[in-house]
Amino acid sequence: MSTSGPLRIGTGAGFADDRIEPAAALAEAGAVDVLVFECLAERTVAREALARRDDPEAGFNPYLRARMEAVLPAACRNGIRIVSNMGAANPAGGARATVDVARGLGLGGVSCAAVTGDDVTDLVRARPDLALEESGAPVEEVLPRMVAANAYLGADAVRLGLETGAQVVLTGRVADPSLFLAPAMHRFGWRPDDRARVAQGTAMGHLLECGAQLTGGCFADPTRPEKHVPGLADPGMPVAEIDAAGVLTLTKLPGSGGRIDRRTCTEQLLYEVHDPARYPTPDCTLDMTAIELTEVGESRVRVTGARAAPAPDTLKVLVACEDGFIGEGQVGFAGPGAVERARLAGEVVVERLRRRGLPFDDMRVDLIGLTSLHGDAAPSARGAGPYEVRLRVAARSPLRTAAAAVAYEVRAMHVNGPAGAGGGMAFPVREVLAIQSVHLPRALVCPSVELFGSTP
């Protein structure tokens, strides 16, 4: 791959259920070289591991096919490579699905590299003495309930996929910034020990990883004039321009809604950061304290000053464990005395569950909503006090039957409780996945790549 000129990387998604249309717009008119879809949260891999347990062909992101259908035609036409962790618990299955979508669209020659090695479940089982980061207890305590253990791979693993020449690279659990750093390392031949450039690339990834959050999404607040965001119905996804020296500029698709400036970038830079001087990733320990954000044009922000210490000797591993079930029910009350009637209904539900002798680890009784039934015509909307409210009762139990009883008792308020109950909903019982973490020596984790589709 040529190293001349800057590399343009666009964000196609910032979380598992993100909107698809902005990614399609970037593929069509964003003039990007790489489109990165970041689609894994802490629980997402575990959720997909459960899906794969029930269906061996499942386990990748549920929106993978829809996203590929939306962006592959333009990506092929415009020479755009796609990088994503939508492979989740089944990168190979996701790769097969991607190739299948391409064939269905009549796109010949599309190949997909599946990067694996993040599933370290067997390694964790073989190391029962590993300490859980949250409690210090040995991981042995949760092994009987463990669903999956996935290590955060780094840019080196993604780079393996890019080196195959595949148009699409799908991974499982990879650190979010690493998905964006890897294309720059691949394009410019950066060494892993080139800390100045790796630091800039990691900062780039951290800023881009949440998608429209950088271009005004979570920034917007209509009560504060300085946080006004124009065109929020259609915020553009962010784009980074980075060159071989690590010079980095952030922008967005011209004509799209949202905003990208020093304020939005500052909020995203500090997002999910405990210590700005030591932000550990598999590629480096990023120091953000000297970063400067400079507006260099309309919707253009220059990022300088990222520094880095060496990467940790270990990789963080998320350990997902079965942790019981959640049952939930809701019912609404409206009119005079709505709050008092809803509160009484909650007390009745709790008492009925207590009498049944069911085991619960935790229970919540919430009164939510002021205008969900009557809109702006409700007296509460005019400051006259709550005129409508919704009762929500949710509880966690080790027994599925106990969790199911919660929704049953709330639904019964339609005719068994205070006057005026309506709109009852009994939510399906949800299996709870608890997430804890351990650290493994990185030498034990060995990424690998399998190529699907036509050979590039």
C-alpha cells in the first residue's frame, strides 16, 4: 500500500445498535480510505456468546448483514476497506455472512479476513489462580458460571488481517482505539515501539470510537446555548486525516448535521478515562495530559501532543458469568392522584411477591414519566404536578420462575390494584451476565487470521 498522502479513516458505527445511514453516506461521499465500525461494549461479546451457544452460526453482530448491504456497494466502487469488531463471538461466521452478502449484491472479488484469538476461555479455565480485578478473589470462584472470557487484542492483531489484502477485516474483542490505529500502522509501516506515532494513532482511535458522540450526539443540551448542536437529526460521522508523521486532523462529512470543534472533542477525549496520564491500551499507555485541540477551520480540529509509555505486559480479559435473571413489569396511572395510586400499586406488588416466598437478590420500584400518556396537554407539563406516572418493578433472582413472577404481578394491577391502571407490559425474563476482569500475560494470547471469499 502506498504511504503517500494522508490516510482518511471514517467511523461507521460507535456501538452495536448504531444507525446505518451515516455510514452509508460516508462510504458514498466521504472520500475515506477505511471505514471502521466499532460495535462491542463490555457485555456484547458475552451476549453473542450466548447466541452462538444456541446457534453455532450466530454470535456476530445482528446488524452485520444490514450494514454490509448498505455500505459494500459504495465501498467496492470507491476502494474503501472496512474494519470492524462486528465478528464478536464468531468472526468466522461474520466473515462468511459478509461474503454471502457480497455475492447476493453481485459484488465479485470481495474477501473478508476473520481475526481470532481473543477467545481465551480455555486459558482462563487453566489459570484458576488469576485474580479478579474487581474483588481480588481468584477467578476459580466464578468458573462454574463462566460463559466466555475474551482478551482485548491490539492493533497488531488487526494489522494481520489488513496484511492479507482483504477488503473487509472482522475481529472479535479488540480494544476500541486499536481498530483505528491499525490501518495507520499498516499504511505507513509504523513500528509498535514508535511511541510518538502510536500515541497519536491511539488518541485518534479514542476520539473516533464513539462515532456521532464526537460530532455533537451526547454533547447536545438545549438548555445550554454553548451546547447547541445544529441538525441533530442527521449528525455526520467523524473522519480523521492522519499522515505518516502522525499529524492528525478531525472533521466530518461536509453538509452533514452536528458539530465538531474543540468543545465536542474535549468531552470525547475525557470519555471513559480514569487517569488521563495513564490510559492503558494493548498498544501503549496513552498520556493525554499534553494533548492540544486546535480549531483550524470550519469543522476541522487539529490534535497534537499525544504521548505514550510502553504497552502493559498483560492484556485485560473480560470474564462473563451467568448471574441469574431479571424480571420486569410496567403499568401506567393517570389523572388526579396518579402518583399516590402508582406508589400503592408498587407496595402491593412487593407484598405479593414477598408472600410467595420467592428468592430475590435485588428489587427496584420506580415511578417514571410525566407526559408519556397526555403529552404537552398534561397539567404536569404546565408545572401543575405529576398528572401521569408509570410504575416499574424489576427484580433479579437466581431462579427464572421467580423473575417471571415479577411481570406477572405487575400486569395483574390492571384489575387487582388501585383504580386507573392501564398500559401494562410484562417484559420477557432476561438472563443476567455479570462482567468481571482478569489480566493474562500477552505472550499467552496468539491472534490468527482466516481468509474467506475471493483471494485478493
